[in-house]
Amino acid sequence: MAIERVKTYIQGFDEIVNGGIPKRNVVLLSGGPGTGKSIFGYQFLYNGLKRGEPGVLVALEEHPVQVRVSMSQFGWDVSEFERDGTFAIVDAFTAGIGEAAKRERYVVRAPDDYMALIDVLREALRETRAVRCVIDSVTTLYITKPAAARGIVLQLKKVLSGMGVTSILISQVSVTERGFGGPGVEHAADGIVRLDLDEIDGELRRSIIVWKMRGTAHSMSRHPLEITDQGIVVHSSKRFTAPRRVALEEVGAGGEGDG
């Protein structure tokens, strides 16, 4: 039986996941600052909108107005899709405070009330008939309610997968962190993609690697990634070799590292 996939249409990425993300998968997209996580999420949504696939973006760490500005810098104008009801931003940042926030349609009045977040998200998904969803970022869950974070993510997964949505959950990690962010949340995800930024010969270089993707074969190599004025480009035919990453415990023990 053929696997039903949702293509990201991000140049080079679909090639490294054997043709696209399996439908209904919840993918954890993790990385440090400046690696391109939000851009990847915006591009995933906009590429779907252009092809008649509705989407929802949950803004947990940025004002919806700023989200629209950031997207427009790449030529991704979502206003027409918001007007025709095929795209929605769930405002889980402002709590409805401010004149601009009052114009938002989907607002979580208490950002730390995650049952309310799930209810508003479900409403937005249903009304847009969403095929794609991005949550930016689930790191907020770890910070505000660390003990409940895994349970909240599992509940989000039930809603998203249950409604037939293919989703990306963005996770922030520090530059030196080896994991994917959040206590045990990676076990709830169907896929894990990590973006990195390394200094090589005095130059910062971006890369991407797929750690897991349930339901499909995928590249086991790290690949170079670029952010252009049209969005992210993954060089799927090339391998990226970074310096060995030094674990924090090595630094603390006074050990010498080469990266």
C-alpha cells in the first residue's frame, strides 16, 4: 500500500525524506537560534496554501502581526488566504491585549491555559479545513509547564493527527545542546528534524539532518542548508561535515575539544 505523503515543496527537503512527510505525522523541528526553524515552518505552510492546502500557524512566541511581516519578507503574503478562510493564525501570544490583537480571529485569552489553546486550535483547524499546521514554538510549553509538557504535546498530537493534519512542532535548543528540546517530547513525535549552525574556518554554515521519520525511509546524512531571499534550500545531493561537537560535560571536566 502506497504511503500518502504531504510534500513540503522546500527545495531538496522532500528528496531526503523519500518524497515528502507521511500524512498525519507530527514532526519535531529543533535547532538553535538563527538556524531557520521559523522560516522552514512558514515555507511549509505557504507552499501548501499556493497548492490549495489550507493551513494553521500557532504563534506562541511572536505577535501575529510580526509573523505576517516576517513571511512577507520572503514574498509570502498570506492576506488573501486569511480572507478566503484557508489560512489562520492562532494568537497564543498577546492574550488579546492591544489594538492589533483585537483584530485577530483566533485568540487564546490565557496563554498558559493549554486546554483553551487546544480548543482554539481545534476550531481553527476545523474552520479552515487545514491540511498543514505549524506550532512555533513548543518550547514555551517546556518553560511554563515542564511537568505537563509531554502530556500537552501528546494531546496536541491526538488533535492534529485525528483531524488528518500533517504538522511541524518547532523546538528551540541552545547551541551546545545535544538533544531536541523538552523532556521526553521527542518520543511523542513521529519525526525529528534538526537544524544546526556551525562555525567552520571562520564562517557560519547551516545544515539539516533527519533523525527519524516514522513511515518512510530517509537520508541518514547531514546536508548543507541555505536561507535565500526565496526561503530555504536544502542541498540534498551534498553531505555536510561539521567539526566534532564538544559535550558540555567535557568542557566542565576541563577536557580539550576540537569543535
